[in-house]
Amino acid sequence: MNRAEHNTLQDMPNLAARPIVATTSAPPNTAQAMLRAHWPEYLMEAGLLGAFMVSACLLGVLYEFPNSPVRQAISTSYIRRMLMGVSMGLTAIAIIYSPWGKQSGAHINPSVTFTFFRLGKIKRFDAIFYIGAQFFGSALGVALVGLFFMKQLRNPAVRYVVTVPGKYGLLVALSAEVVISFVLMTLILRASNDVRLRRYTGLFAGLLVATYITFEAPLSGMSMNPARTFGSGLSAGVWTGFWIYVTAPLIGMLSAAELYVRRNGLVKCCKLHHDNNKRCIFCGANGGFAS
């Protein structure tokens, strides 16, 4: 090797010492730029939570409206609640693994989005637009069902599937919402950041939703989601304990995130399902991230 070649090699950057970054250039971190670049994901979040609320309303009518054949055939409230839990758990799973869910990350919950913002995994304006889309989608989903099933949906037995504190009072409802939100976020973080489990994150989340509706709903109504409660409350005009569904999920999820980071370190991304061929607006990857 001659001296010129030796000097050239010495001047070359040490690529192995540099972090690997996405090749896709990120848009400037301004509201206008983010909206122009990421509007499909915002609409997806609105549509996904809207679909969740459409499912919740239709299933609420099916299982609780007095003239429903299912309600007349099944008199035990626990069994109907279990059926509702299984149905909504499957709905959550379908949403997370849907094409839109794979691309947007399927947060469908302002508390989830804000927690990932706190973790530094989503930029400020993306978080703002995600949260706004979630509230809009929830309200739109309930209103859409109301256009066709107003009589059934506003019946006191269904009442727009509102989430309100149970008979044990506000403190129990608050505590229960904190606990179930803490467990959900802990599961999401542990599963989505484990190479062996991350593809099953949506299944685990759906199983938790089914379990919570079956067993926890009598305590707090089982929300974990301020946008979900807002959508029903807006149509029903019922705001009983709404502050609980704004504060408790945040307390639970932020606490779970803080504990996870202290014990396990960094979080890879804020998609619930990342191993797919959809673009990721959070980490810039396409087709999943490296193990």
C-alpha cells in the first residue's frame, strides 16, 4: 500500500462507530410540514377510533337494548358483559393488525399517544394532530351510529355506551382506571420492545380489553381512553366523572412508562405493530426495525 492510499484510509470516517439512521428525510418539525407529510396517519387514527366506537355502539345495542333478541335470550348481565368483552377485544385486535393500524401505529387513545410523546418517540405536532384526530373520530363514530339507530342507542339501557363510575364511587373508579391503564401500557412496552413478543402485542392488548370489560367494567365503566369517553359523552350529554377518564389513564400510563424506562432502558418505537411493510413516521423505518 502506498502512502497516498494509507492516508486516504486514515481519513475515511469510522462508519461502525456511527449510529445507523433512517435514509428517509424527516419533514421540518412545524405544524404545516407535519400535516402535509403525515395527514394519512392522522386520518387513519380518526378512522380507527371511529370504527372502534361504531363497533362499541352496535354491540351495545345488540347486547343491551331491551328488544334485542340477544338481550331477551340472555338475561344474565355478566354473560352479556363477557360477550361484549370478547367482541370488543376482537375489535381491538382487528384494528391493530389492520393495514391502517399497521401504518398509524394504532394508538387510538390520547393517553397512549401522550405517553409516547413523553418518551420522546413521537414529535410534538404529530402528537397534537393524533390526539385531535382521536377525539374527532370517536365523536364521529358515535354520531354515525346515532343516525341509523338513534332510538336504540339513546335507550337508557344502552345510553350511547357511556363510561361512568360504578356503584362503588369515584375513588374506586379513579383507582381502577389508574391500575388498568398502568397494566395496559406496561404490557405494550414490554411486548413491543421484545423481539420474541412484538408481533403479538395486538393480541395481548385485545385480550386485556376483553378481560377488563368482563371484570372491571362494573367499577369504572372500563375506558382507559379520554377520547372514547368523550365520544359517548358528547352524544349522550353525560359527563359524570369525566375528569377521571382524562386524568387516570394518563397517571397510569405515564407511571408505567417511567418504571419501564428505569428498569429496561430505551423504547424502540411507538407502533403497536411494527414488523410490516408500512411506513413509520416515528422512526423512519420501512418494513419493520432491526432486531
